[in-house]
Amino acid sequence: MSNHNWLMIPALIIPAALPAPACAVQYLTLEQAQQALFPWAAQFVRADVLITQEMKQRIEKSSGVRVRNTMQQVWRAGGGGKELGWFVLDEVIGKHEFITYAVALLPDGTVKGIDILDYRETHGSQIKNEKWRAQFVGKREGDAFRLDEDIKNISGATLSCNNITNGVKRIVATYREVMK
């Protein structure tokens, strides 16, 4: 046995202690997400919402979710002379990195769908699964948004599932408190 065998211990321990490398995947561009969520829309008109301190307090009280940004990126979707709904672009933290996602709301604030644009984590990308995202369709003001109850969790993606669920809940509250 060599006197240098003790050097192998740090070599085995140090890589396990380092954070896993991030893995960024862009699933959709902004335009692709808009067309995926509103395929019949002929136009998207930018209608960003500036969130004041008062609005922030109302949204947080209503949703129970913290509002991080004072500007919410929003587009009005239209086609054939009528308003089709709202396209809202947002970000939530996954485990370590941001997840960029979009929520499509019908004119009455009902969730039409959600989609994931950018995912930057090494684990949890299962939230891109269409069946998981479909759980949000039809959700509206007053509905529960509870992970493991009305929104199923995905093993290995708990933080991403929880944060997307809270993000959609916050977007619905933003519609109710500010955009309606």
C-alpha cells in the first residue's frame, strides 16, 4: 500500500460536493410560444403591466405568492377583429436557475395553456411534458393551485413543479387584480 493512497479520498469527495453543471435548453422562442398557445391569433400587441407597490400587495395577498418584478411582460392576442386573450411571459426559479415560461389566458382570465420556453436546470425538465402542463388548462380565479392536490407533482422535479404552479397562480391573480 502506497503512502499516497490518502490523496484519493479528496479526489473522490470534492467532485461530489461541487454543484451539478447547468443544462440550458431553449424549447421555444417567444414567437413560437405565442403561436403554440394562440395558433389562430393574427397579432400580438405588447401590453406590459407596470406593477405598483399597491398592486404588488394586492397580488401577493390574493395569490399568496411573492411578486419579484415590477414589470410583467404581456401581449394581447387578437385575430379576426376580436380579442382572443392574453399571452404572459414570466420566469420562476427552478432549483438554482430561472425557468422561462408563458401562460395563455382567455379574455375572462381562464388559463388556456402554459408552455416552457427555456429550462436551465440539470433535472426536472419533465415539466415540459404536455400532460403535466395540461393540468393548468381551465384554471381560473378562485381555483386552488396546490401541488400534490390538484396539480400533480413529478418526482425529481418538485421545485420546478412547485414554482411553476405558484407562478401560474400569481399570473391569474395579476390578471384579476390588475389586467381585468
